[in-house]
Amino acid sequence: MKKLLFILFAIMFAATVWAQVANDTCETAEVVDEVTDLPFDTTEATPSGFSAFITSNDIWYVYTATSNGSLYAGICGSSFDTKLAIYAECDATSVLGQNDDSCGLQSEITIDVVDGEDYYIRVGGYSSNYGTGVLDVILTPSFFSGPPVDLFVTNTGYATWLEPESSSRDLLGYNVYLDAGTPVLVTDLFYQYTGLVEGQAYLAEVTAVYDDGESDPVEYTFTVTYDTPINVMVNTDAGTISWLAPTITIAEDNFDAFTAGDYLGVVSDNWTTWSNSPGSGEDALISDVQSSSPTNSVLVEANDDLVYIMDNYTTGKYSYDMKMYVPAGYSGYFNLQKTSSPGQEWGFEVFYMTNGTASVSAAGSGSFSHIFNHDEWMDLKVIVDLDNDLATYYHNGEEMIEYQWTLGANGNAGLLSFGGANIYGGANPGSSDTPLFYMDDVVLSVLQNVSNYNVYLDGVSAATVAEGINEYSYEGLVELQAYTAGVSALYDGNESDIVEVDFIYEPITTYDPPTDLFVTHLGYATWSAPESGDMRDLLGYNVYLDGGTPVFVTDLFYQYTGLVEGQTYLAEVTAVYDDDESDPIDYTFTYEEQPLNDTCQLALEIGEVTDLPFDTTIATPSGFGGYISSNDLWYVFTAPYDGSLYVGLCESGFDTKLAIYASCDATTHLAANDDSCGLMSELNIDVVIGEDYYIRVGGYGSNSGTGLLDVDFTSSFVYDPPVDLFVDNDGYATWGIPTGPATPLYSQMDNVGADGSINCQQYETDLAIYNCEGADDFVVPAGETWTINEVDVIGNGGGGNCDYANVRIYADDAGMPGTLQFEYLDVYTNNDVGGDLFCVIPDSPLTEGTYWISVQAHMNYNPNGQWYWQRQAPPLIGSEYHWR
């Protein structure tokens, strides 16, 4: 009997051990999410002895926070006297909160939690109490109170800011306050305060409005002043006043606080280098050799590579100003970057070349050029209007070009942002220029948000013009009278002071005459059109003889009549404009019936002519060869280029003959004709630049008479058209400069393989881990230099949607791609539907050696798929390819 009782006890004891709850210790805590009324029972648990706060049976749960916020744990619906504690880890010293009797004899706790962190919840009883109950675990995510950033308010009350740096909530917009008054809800990143009083200080505040609350404010104190227009000038010839919008300086640098010999990137907080290595070989030195404002400037030499540090601006209007001095024999350069991380996109660039030409890339590589002067300080300005997607480049106060900013320097559509300037000691690719120049007085400013401008004349309002218009032409001015021009800026009805300029109206009173007047001995006059036209409408020409009554013509030639043999005459020609006549250009000639060009040696030099009168009746036979035996006349034409020369006598009054000779020593003509146009003659011959061609005009048999000579030259030079013409919906047209005929330097395109291809592609951001690149090798022969400006590849995929590609050229490194030589991102591909790419790039010179070319499609996988570079068929040229 005792044995039976012992066995029964042993079995019951074993059963009790088997029923112990699974989450009886911190290490075995049960994972829970947010729950309500989760049943629990501590009856069969054991005390964990984790800390003295709870000594009863206890059980454990672990909760992982899904966001920052407030965590509530409660066991208020339990049936016994409870205790509750929360720990950061399974360590008694990490207690975050504990409670005994918050809700009657039951417990509840609220603590702050951090997204992703674990929280250990311990459920027990007071003293030795245990029993059943329900657990609630509820997270209240904290409202992210991140405010806007970088609030800035101009002195006219125009406020701008940037979005909050991060948020776990839906951002609805922004509340804009003035002196803590009633807010205005906006969705833009800017706001114009109204009703401001000049001279008064205000507190601007902006909060971020989320779907469940409002952030703390960011604030800015400003005092109202209404800035005047700047760069106010008057064109006294045209009676036109011009100006630029008022600005507020963000940053400026005249370098006078530094010491000559200092590295700019080391001593200035506004500058670094392209690779962010101040004091390195990319950094430039402070110099006192030249300066626009005393006493220092920055000397930029070959390979110096400076970056002006800026924020990334996405709204507003900004002006980047600098002075540049380029010594004779050297070149200069700068560009503007779209972002503060250099190298992503170029917004603008200009080379000031050794030959005195500035080559500007603005919505197209080399899209514009102008002249500049060496050895003097240039005033350079680029206004970037992000609100209207426009940029305007000024040189010495004169507008050079306005273009669409998002098209960038090279015409490829991109970012609407402005983030930096790059001052680089680099020469225009393909040139032999040596970079060396000075810069000074760099200013970055924001243009004021002006609503209108008032224009005045002698203190009286003349007109109100809209924002964006920066000039006005006065009407009714009296020549040589003194005036005072004026302009003010309007800010939502508030007006700035008037900027006034005194001037005397001196309209253009001279009219450009024709040029290059010439009259033959037979009285046939020719001339060229005026060089400028004086900005007036040119109607034609008055032709005079010895100051007599003029004959009005619209041609560039005239045949005087009624002339007397041996008499000398004064020929005069004026240009007739819509409102007056120019001074005359004159030429004295003596009329000779006997032609002066009666022999080859006395041939009359001519260029292209139309209906040039001639008369062989008073000439004599030259006896030059046997083709023409009649009276004859001679002319000589010098070819300006290679091309084709047409000579015709088709409007003559007798049976003609025509021949052309290489010299007066030739006995055989180069070409001859008798009756090509009825009984008259014409012919075409190919000519070589710089060579003389002797034209002999005569008659069939002994025929002679009068006629008209036509000489027309056609150059064989091919004038390439512009490229990439694009017109947007607003009628704004852009194009690229002519590329010229491409001469293949190297090709494998006639040996296309059929055994597959390699994927080379930059994908969209969320697929960036699949980005890949291939490269193939080629050799520039010894002693040669190649300038590469186009790379064509045979590919497949993309369905004609692979519009852009990244083109890179690497040096060779032991049979593999090595140092990057050139990189051109987002090059327009001119692709076809089959996937072949035709990439025009800036001139890229390479000397002898082995190189690797890489073409990487920049195309989204969704929806366009993948692009593949077709492999070459055997026999291979060099290495087949490398891929990464």
C-alpha cells in the first residue's frame, strides 16, 4: 500500500512539472503584437526571482515597437491583486516602468518606446497572489513633429523653406504665421506676406501640417525694406531704360580677407574642390597679382578644380555673379551645377578661349558663342529662375542667351534645381589652349519677388510693366533734350524708392552706306549691302552719276548709259532707309569703249556676277588657240573654295562661243562650249580652291556683239544642319550645333555575332542592385591622336525607348579597364527601334595606346525591359569584353 501511494505521488508530481507555462521566464517570453483582452493564467507559473518588485508566480511577454510612440500595457481586467513591470532586456537593472495598483488592485503602465526596440512585459501578483486575467498591449505612435527647414524671409516678406527632413505621417501642407496671428495654410514651399509696413520688424513662423497634427514652428525675424531695381541703365541712342530685379545677397567672396599664397579651399568656408580635398592639387591659390576689388583674387591654373558650396535650391530666382580676368594667350572656364554634389548635372558652362571667343553651352553643347577681351575684368552673371525654368547669361551687363534651365548645358532634360558653381582650369576639348585666369567678387544672391515695376520720366509715371520685363522704351523724346529716367519695384502694392538716371537723348543720325563700290571701264557698277543696316528697314539704293538725279534700284548692280569715250565720271551710291538716306560711297572711272580685257594677260578679275554687260564688237581677235577665231574678251575668276563654276552667255545678242583655260600659257582649254542654250554658250567645270580660271568670251566664226555674262560658284563644302531640334508645347525651340561628318576611327560593326549579347544598363533606383556595365578594348596606333566625338554600338532591347546612355572611356590596366579618362552621363542615343545606339559626345582626345569603351543604357526596366550590347563574332579583335 505504501508503494502504491508513493508511485501515485510521483506521477502527480511529474504532471505538475509538465504543465509549467512556456513563457515562465524572461528568456522564453511570448512574442505579442498589439492585443486586447489576451487571456493569461499565472496559477501554474513559478516565481522568476528576477527582481524584488514581483515575488509571486510570473509570466513574460515581449513586444517589438513598430514605430516611435507611447506603449500601454494593462491587466486591469484581471481577477487577482496584480503587479506589472516592463524591461528593456532580460536584466533586472533595465526596468523601464513598474506598477502595483493603478486600476483598483490591478496594474497598468505607459512608457515611451522607440521603433524597432524590444520591450519585456512581466505579469505577476502582489506578494504571493496569482490567478487569471487579461492583457492589453496598445501602441500610440508618436506624432512626428519635424518642422520645415531653412526658413528664409526676404526684406520684402517673401518666405521660402524646405520640406521636413523626415516624417512618419502624411504631410498635408504648411501653416504660415505672422507675429503669431491666424495661420494661412499653403501647399507650396513659399509665401508672400502682404500688408507689411516698411521699417517694421516681424516674426515669421511656419509649421508642417500632418494628417494628425501640427509640428513645432520654425521662425525667422525680418524687417521690411523694399529694395530697388539694380543695374539700371539708359540706352541714349534708343531712349530705352533697362534694369534687373532687386536681389538679396546669400553669400559673397572678394578674397581680400585672405593672404596671397593661401589655398582657397583651406581658408574659406565657401569653397572646396571637386573631390572635396582642400589643399590638394585641385585647390587654387589666393593671388595679389590681379584684383577687381583690392587687393586679392584667386589664380586658377591648369587642373585647379574649385567648387562653390551652396544649398540645393528647387524654387526661387537666383543670381550667380563673378568677375574673371583672362590674360592674353590663355583661356578661362566656369560652369554651374544642378546639385550641391558636383558631377550629377551641368546647368551651364562657358569656355573663354585663347582666340577671344567664348563658347557657351546652354541647352546644347557649344550652342552659342560671343567675343570677349583678354587682359580686362569681365562682369559675368547667370540668373537661374527655377520658378519659370529659365536661365539667362550676361556678359558685361549685356544679355547673351536665355534658355530652358532643365535642358542643362548639353540639352538633355534633367533636374529643376541649382546647387553650385565649378571653377575649373580646363581647356575646351580639342583645342590647344592653356588655362590660366583670375576670379574675384563672387556673389550668390536671390532675386526679390517683385510684382511689377513703375517706370518714370522726369518724375512722372510713364508706365507700369509686369515682373519679368526688364526694359522700357520711352516715346516722344526730342533729340538732344535732357531727361531723367527712373524705375521702382512694386511689392504687392508697396513701392521701393525710384532709381533715376540722367541722360540726353541722342538718336542715331548716321546711316550706313553700301560698301565695296566698283565700276568697270564700261560703266557697270557693283556694290555690297551696308554692314549693319542701323536697325532700320533698308528699302534700296540711289545711284548717282556726277551728282545728278539719282536712279533708285533694289539690286546690287547698275549699268550706266550714255557715257562718252575717254571721259572720267564720278559714280556714287547711297543706301535708302525707311526714314532717310546714307552718305554716298563713290568711285571714279574712265569710260573706254575699247575693252581693257582684250587679251588673256589683261583679263578682268571678277567674282560671281549676274548680267555683266560685255561688247565684243570693239574687241580684237586674240589668236589664242584655234577654238575661237572671232573678236574676244577675257575674264579671270579665282576659286574661293573647291567647288563647281558655272559660266553662261545665254542672254547674249549674237552666236557665241565660250572657253575656260588654266593659264595664259595654255594652248588647250579646260572646257569649251558653242551652242548650249540656243546659239549661246554655257558650261560647268570643277574648280580647286585658290586656282585661277581664265574665261574667254567670243563668237562663232566671225560673229561679235553685245551680251550679258553670268558667273556662279557653288562650293563643294557640305554645310551640316543643326541637330536635335525640339519644340515644346509653349513653342520654345532648342537644337544642337552641327556635328559635321563623322570619320570612323575604329569599327567592329561589320562582324556582329549571333551567339548572344551582354546586359549593360543603369536601372531605376529600386532596381539599382542590378546595374551592370560592359567595356570593349580598342587601340590608338602609335604616333596618332584620335578625337572621338561619336560612339555607335549595335544592341537589342528597349523597343526604341533607350533614349539615354552613359558613355565612358577607360585607360588599359594590364588587359582590363583601368583609370577613367572621360565620362559622359545621360547622352542622347538617337536610338532605333532595334536597340542600336548612336551617341554623340564632346570631343575626347586620346593619344596612342590601348583603351576601353563602355556604353551603358540608362533605361528603366519598368516598362522598357533590358538593353543588351551585341557580342562580336570570331575572329575577335583584342579582348572580347569585360563586364561587371
